[in-house]
Amino acid sequence: MRIQNKYNLGDIVWLITDSQQQPRQIVAIKIDISGGLMYMLVAGEAVTWHYEAEIQPKADKSPFLMN
């Protein structure tokens, strides 16, 4: 099986839906049997898992996200 991931361990990324656009670091990548990838992201003490489609390589300063 060849894995083609968009992001790598240690990358700093942002959640597309995060209105505060807090940077997060990728600390783990999980691969399921169908080849789907999930990334473990850490921001301070918060640890969350997200699919590749939920994250982006740069902060989005769009006024639609900002409160």
C-alpha cells in the first residue's frame, strides 16, 4: 500500500471551520483499512483528530469566520 498524505508530522495547520484560526501541530497520522487518513492535531493542551479535508496549510482570515 502506498500512502499519499497531504500533510506531514510536525506541520503547522489550521482548521477550516475554526473561527479563531488557532494554529495546530500534526503529531500523529492514523490510516484506516480503506486508506482514509486522520490527523491528530495539538493546540496547547487540546488534542483532536481530523480528516485531511478539515485542515488547511494557512490561516483563513475571511470575515465570514471571524467573530
